[in-house]
Amino acid sequence: MTEHSERRRVPYTPEQMFDLVADVAAYPKFIPWIKATRIKDETPKDGPGKTFEADMVVSFRVFRESYTSLVETFPEKPDGGASIDVRAISGPFKKLLTRYDFHPAGDGECDMVVDVEFAFNNRLLQAAAGKAFGLAMRKVAGAFEERARELYEAG
């Protein structure tokens, strides 16, 4: 299994970053390697937030895979932050867990923390992905940050 944690202080509020990351349908517009998404079975939770399934198509070099994740959003945490939990429920993964946390950092900023654990069913795919995974996660985190800049500073 491969694990990675990415932490960044960004000049956006937890609510702004939460809204951006929760908009899974927009991912093909700005996240490298995500070629298509489809949202289905969206249901409100008891209290704030929602749960939905997201089908994704990821393409990287010669690899092209589809998978479905269960996404749970938690927009209002006691500390003023927010979080999103993502768990693959079908596809090429033996395990894929992603947690996005957004903690207030003062002055309209937040700490964005992305924790990922994954293992592919295919050992060849696991070996190939594991070697480049840290770089890939940094690019994805950077894509979120760049998208926030486009959305929130386009004034």
C-alpha cells in the first residue's frame, strides 16, 4: 500500500476550498489525468453535508482506468473547518481512501491537508503508480490551488 500526505497553507477560506474540492463534476477542467466524471446517487446527510457516488475516468500515459468512489462531505466542523472523505467502491483499487481537511488559519487562509492511502489490485500498476505518486499528489494539490486562484481572484 502507498500512503501520502500533502499539506499547504492557501490564501482561501476553508469554505472556499471545501466548495472547490466538493465540486467533483468540475475535476476534468483542471485536474491532470482526470478525463471524465459523473455524479450519481446524491443524498443529503442528517445535518450539513451530502453523500454521493462519483464515477471517474483517469488516464496517465498508457494507463486508462475507471472507478467509482463514495464521497461524503462535512462542510461544518466544530473548529470552523470542513472535510471530505472519498473511498473507492469499485474499479482497479484494492483500497483507495482520500481525506481532505480544511482548517482555518486566520486572515482568510486555511491549511489544506490531503491524506491518501491506496493499493491497486494489479501489482504492475501498483509498482508504476507508487513510484510517481508523491509527485502526482503535489500536482493535484497544485491544481486545486490554481483553480482556487482562478475562481476567487478573478475579480
